[in-house]
Amino acid sequence: MTIKLWDLTGAEDDRRFSPHCWRIKMALRHKGLEVEEIPWHFTEKEAIKASGQGAVPVIEDQGQTLYDSWTIANYLDEAYPDRPLLFSGEEAKTLTFFLKHWIERSLHGPFFRLIVLDIEKQLHEKDKAYYRSSREKRLGMTLEAFAGDPEQRRAALRAALDPLRPVLAETAFLSGRAPGFADYLLIAEFQWARAVSPVKLLEADDPIAAWRERVMDLFGGYARSAVGYPV
Ligand SMILES: N[C@@H](CCC(=O)N[C@@H](CS)C(=O)NCC(=O)O)C(=O)O
């Protein structure tokens, strides 16, 4: 049975920029499950009300509605244990849980600062005022004040990414020899940026850039073929 996924989009239906949805889109390809990706805009809360909250990813599978990317990833391994696993075992799951929180607390902010204004430009007209007011309320300042100087922000992101470099200089994937959910957590941040912003995030000789190429090549170049700017 086809899994339904509500996936955030911009003015164009195929500009899919949600990092949390990218985690799940990669996870679904990893598991080889069939998916119908339904374009969704920030203000279309009604369409996902069965989930009892207002954020995506939301999936519908076998009569169940689920939300939250971590919950969904765990569900996919539990519901489809015979398909390739996203977590190779308890230890991998715990370390990946750490990575999720490190990404959310230490990386997501520097990415967001760099692309916060580019996101707004790509949104559907009906989402623009909601995006600005909800984010400015959360940040306690205007989007412009939060964005600050782009060169400084780029340097701050490159510095924030630093703990990944010694790891990715030695191993093909964050999950080891083969990719897993850890890799999808990280590629999701880069796919978010690439979908909305032309800014060059990494130098060509950065080990993270080589890893990004490898992950973008997975599943027949699925991530690479998404609408966005070249990296
Ligand atoms: N913890 C959630 C976060 C989901 C989330 O924040 N999704 C954003 C899109 S990336 C969203 O739908 N926001 C709705 C809104 O801002 O109204 C997860 O990992 O799934």
C-alpha cells in the first residue's frame, strides 16, 4: 500500500524545502516503500488536522496518521522490519538520537540564519505573512535583523559543521560503510538550503562536500534531482 506524505512546498508545487520532510523522504527510499508526496503549504492546517497538530512531515499508512520525523523513522523500522533498516541496532539508534539533537540545537540555527530571507522569497503568497509573523514572534526580532551579515553567517555555519569533518574524512557515511538515518538527518539540512538558496555552503575540498555528493547519488540521484540550486 502506498504511504501518503504531506510535504511542505513553496510557490511552485515541486520546490520541496522542509528539512524534517527530507529526513522522511530519504528514509522511505532507503526502505524501498512506495510513497505519494502531497504538496502542502504552511497555512493549510486543515489538510493535516487528523494528525492533531500543525507541522509536517505527516504520514498516513495502514489507516494510521503519524507525525514528527523521529517518530516516523522509528515507526518505519518497526512496521517494515524486513526492509533495509534505518537503525542497525539500539546503539546506532541512541547515537543517531544524539545526532538529531545536535543537528537541531547546533546546526539548524546557523543554516536557518543563512537562508531565512531566501525561504520567504520562495513561499506561496498565501504563506508569506504567516511565515514572517510566526518566525519573528519566535525569534523576537525581524527576519532581517536575524539574518545579519551573510558572510559572517556563512563562516558561522562552516564552523558549526566542524565536528563532522574528521568523521567524514574517514568514513563514507555517518552510519558507517552504508547510509542510514544519521545521514538522512544531515542531508536534510543541505537539501533545505539548496531548495531555496543559491548560497555556496562548502568548499569543493571539504570532506562534507564529498559526503554530500555520495548521499545525493543514492536512490538513483533522488536528492540531486529535486528542484533547487546547484551545490
Ligand atoms: N519535530 C518536528 C518538527 C517539524 C517541523 O517543524 N516542521 C515544519 C516544516 S520543516 C512545519 O511544518 N512547520 C509548520 C509551521 O511553522 O506552521 C519533526 O521533526 O517532524
